[in-house]
Amino acid sequence: MTRPPGLPPMPRRPVPAAILVVALAAILWFSLPAALRLMQASGWQWEIVLAAVGAHALVLGGLGWIAWLFWAARRPGDGG
């Protein structure tokens, strides 16, 4: 889904991107210490470590990608 020639470029959307980044920071502010405490309490079992790191990577990757799409004025399928 690229924009047809002759149309102006899509405007950037820094406000929604900033809101998503603030929401992501708030989520990580509480979830990272909780994940570390959980991993320490479990004795650093590899299943717990894998689940905690994987969950944080999915949230960070997903919300970070959506925030970047807003910031860069992209849509999924634009090649970005």
C-alpha cells in the first residue's frame, strides 16, 4: 500500500507516538522490577527467565513498532 504519485507525504504523528512511548515506559517501570524479583524467587529457572524475557521483548517490540509507525508516518505495508 504505497501512496500514489502526486499525493503529498503522510504527516508525521508525534503525539500518538509520544503517548505510546510514555505508556511503554510506564509498563516497563513496573514490569521489569517484578520480572527480576520473580526470576530471583524462582532460582533463575530457565523457563521463567525465558518467559519473562520473551514477554518483555514482545511488548517492547510490538508497541515500539507501532510508535515508530506513527512517528515515521508509515502504515503497515508501506515498506517500512
